[in-house]
Amino acid sequence: MKKKWIWIFIVLAIVLSAGGYLVYDSIFPKAEPLKLLKVSETDDVYIYDSNGNEIELSDSEIEAMCIYINTAESTRIMSVNDYPSVRPYYVVEIESVDRYFRYMIYEENGKVYVELPYEGIYTIDEKVIDVFQ
């Protein structure tokens, strides 16, 4: 009789865990994966700091930045603003064959993020900040 209750408890725990995860995932969904950028498909690239000053980067620095953006990982943090609330941040505007991209790159709480306004926030390698320095 005890074994029956143990099995019922185990099955119930599994069902509740799975159901809890599904509810959590629907409330806090992960951002969609970023569309991979190919430097060869970029027409124009503009980079600004949080004060609106334009930053000039070489082609190799732009390529390195695109590689960092392509390796960004999704988070469950929602993007609800046009610009990040932390400073400094960097605005990267890229016009490609398919569409226009506007990325915000910033550091917060020891992590570096890339954000597409209203689409998603992603963690990114902290070395990307060195590209802007």
C-alpha cells in the first residue's frame, strides 16, 4: 500500500513540475533566436554611443561585432523600451538586404546584453564592449 502512494506522489510531482514549467514558459518566453548577420549582406552600419556621438569602426571591427551578435543567447528578459535604462549603451544600426536592424549593446549587473527593442534581449560575449573602445 505504501509503494502505491509513493508512485502516486512521484507521478503527481512529475505532472505538476511539467505543468509549472509550461505555465512559466508561457508567461516568460525565451526570445526568438537572432537572425544571423552576414557582413557581406550589410549595406550600411552606423554606431552611436548613448550620448548620440557616432563611433567609427573599421571593417574588421564591424565583422567582429557581427560575430559576437550572431553568438548571442536568448534570455527570458522582455524588451519593453526603445532604449536601455542603463548607461552607457551603444546603438548599432545595420541596413541589410532583408531588413533594418537596431541593436542596443550594454552592460548590466556584470553581464553584457544585446537588445532588439520590443523583440528580445540576449546575452552576448563581454568582449564585444572592447570593439567600441
